[in-house]
Amino acid sequence: AVDGLSAVFLLLIALVSTASALYSIEYMEHYPDYALYRYYPYFLLFVAGMYGIVVVTDLMAGFFLLWQLMTLASYALVRFEHKRPENVRAAIRYLIAMEVACAFILLGAGLLARGPVTLPGETLMRYDFDAISHGLPELLRAGGGLAAAGLVCFLVGFGIKAGMWPFGQLWLPAAHPAAPSPVSALLSGVMIKTGVYGLMRSFLWLIPAEALDAYPSEVWGLVLAGLGTATLFIGTTQALGQDQSKRLLAFSSIGQVGYILLPLGACLALIKAGGPDDAGLLLAAVGFTAALFHTLNHGLFKSLLFLNAGSLLYATDTQDLNQMGGLARYMPATAVTTLAAAFAIAGVPLFNGFVSKWSIFVATVLGSRFAPYLAVFAVVAMLTSVLTLALSLKFFGTSFLSRVSRRVAERAGAGRIADGGWPMLAPQVALAACCLLLGLAPQIGFRIIHRAL
């Protein structure tokens, strides 16, 4: 079943997977010692699994099968370079984390399910979203302990998938650098967003209107906003200490997930707030809009950054930023698209990251009238945004602007450093254009998100 929320995530998956697939055509020449039949079939199955996860309504059998399709296919892609022991270890850690996440989600569904539900015109299976939602008012009014346990399981399971602190540090910084760069773009750009989708579906869509009076949305808002703030600060500060390009971007992905969880938590905290003209509820809508808009934006600029990192790896044969430098003169097109992505992730005006971050600050700063702790979280998020700018300058400046390193000079002299061909450049240019378009005309993004609301 596809509704407004599913449609937004389907759009994001379609955009990033198309760009990654096109990029793969030339990029996979980087692996002459590995057979491509171990790449493309798993790539397509991985994308199919992500499509399925955001449209399935059965939280037990159907969800389990699609989760395994997504997980096992991506596991094969993470260990694509199986001759490198560190990549195999990273893939195993990734697989264990995803299976633990699946177990928590299924446990949560089992705790919340109350049996088959008959509604006018249809009979719902026990583990359908609608069936669980139908039984939640009774669970919440009976004391809420069982409902709270189920939602905690959803928080842990989907939080692991999304890379939320402290779970993301256990698998994400190892898996993203190990995978081929187009797969890294998919992992960071859209796969971890299926965890965000699960959190939105569980803590907002799952709660029926008649259960709102018994639903402790303020408590869950504080939890999600607090975890989001910890995630964005810790992930970004950890990224600053990295010298490997894709590992730096992996930690940065953890930080950006925090920028999604913070306004989602603000939305929950404000959803029952009053004030003149229901100001709290209006700010809750702004908070959700900010969370979903930043989900879209992060999918665009982070997948672009991983494709940029792939082009650097393709040209220099290293992920070590200390061995790069001065690449702007040899790879001007890649430099321009990397600069666009760096501006977008840092929230520089005229780029899409600015719009969603501004919406986050509106929801949290103005929402502090009703939930004072949101002001503290907003200040931390603003300070961390400055760190994100420093992180972006480090990635771009070290790669493209600093002195030409010996490695770059030697490979340039041999004619081995240049922008990729059109299959690699076209996706980067298209994603950079999307980052600029949504910054100059944000109403496009808001109209898409309005469908979900």
C-alpha cells in the first residue's frame, strides 16, 4: 500500500538508485579482479528490498521477507571486495546489526498486536499497521506498559537501521567505506532512511486520533529529540577526526540522522501543545516537515558526496585525504559538484540543506515556548552546524585546494587523474542541480511533503 509518506520515500529511493546505477557503469571498472555478476544482481535486489520495506503493511511475514531481501543483498555488496579481510569483517558486523534490528522490530510488532481486526469492508491480519493501530487505544488506556515496551522495541530496531546514537557507531563507519562507492551512496542516501521511515510510521502514523489523549507524546518527543541531539553532535565531532574520505562521510551520516530525529521529536513534543490558534500544533507540523525535508535533502547531498568520494578513489586509488591535494586543477567538474554538496550539507543559503535546517530551527526555537528543553537542543544543533561547515571545508579543501601531494603528482604525470566519463559525471551533476534547485525553489520540496501530511 502506498500513501503520502511511502510515496516520498519511494521518490528518494528512485532518484538515488538511478544515479548510483548509472554511476556504476564506469566506476566498477575500478575492480578488474572482481566479477560483476557479484554486483549488479545484488544491487537490483537491494533496491527492490528498499522499495518493499516502505510499502509493506504486514509487520511480520511480509516485513521479515523484505527486510531479509534488503539486508542479505546489501551484505553481499558490502563484502564485494571479499579478498580484503577488513571488508569481510565490516560486512559481518553490518549483517549482525541488521538482524538484531529486525528482531527488535518483530518483537515490537508482537507486543502491540492484539489479534485480527474486522473493519467496515475489510478484515485485517493481526500484524497489519492498521490492525495494530486499531488496538492501540485499548493498550494505552490500560496503563501503557505493553504499548511503551513495543514502541521501545521499534525505537531500538529502527534506530539501529537509521544509525542513531549509540547504535550507528557499531556498524555504519565500517560498512560504508567497505562497500563500492555507488553502494555507499545507496546505504547512506536511502537505506538508513528506511529506519527514519519506520520511526515516523511507528510514532506518528501508528497512533490513531482517538488514542492521542492516552499517548505520552511529550515523553516520546523528549526521548527522540534528546537522542537526535546526541546523535548529531557526537556523529559530527567524530567525523572531524577522520582522515579516510568515506569513513569521514560515514560518521557525518550519523550526525545528519540526528538532524532528522531532532525535529521529529519536536513534532511529538508539540503535537498536543496549545497556545493561541493552536500554535503548538502548527509548530509540530513544521517540525515534521523539517524532518521529512531533511530526509530528502540528506539523501541527495550525501549520496552526491559518496559519489564524489568514489571519483576521488577512482582517480587516486586511495581514501586517505592526506595523500590527496590540488585535485581541482585535474578534476574541475568533480570539484564543483563536491563544493555544491559541501555547501548543502553545511546549510549554506541557496542550497537545500539551508531550507531544512532553517525549518528545524524554527520548530525547535519557537517550540521552546511549549517545551523549554527544545531551546537547549536547538543551540546544540546550531553549534554543530558550524562543525559541519568545518567538516565540509576539511573534505573539500584537503582534496581539492591544498598542495598537490606526491601521489597526485605521480598519477597526474601518468595521465591517471581526470574527471570520470559521462556515466560518472552525469549523476553527480544531476544531484548537485537538485541540491541547488530545492534551495532556490524550496516550495517544490514543501509541496511534495504536503502530500505526506
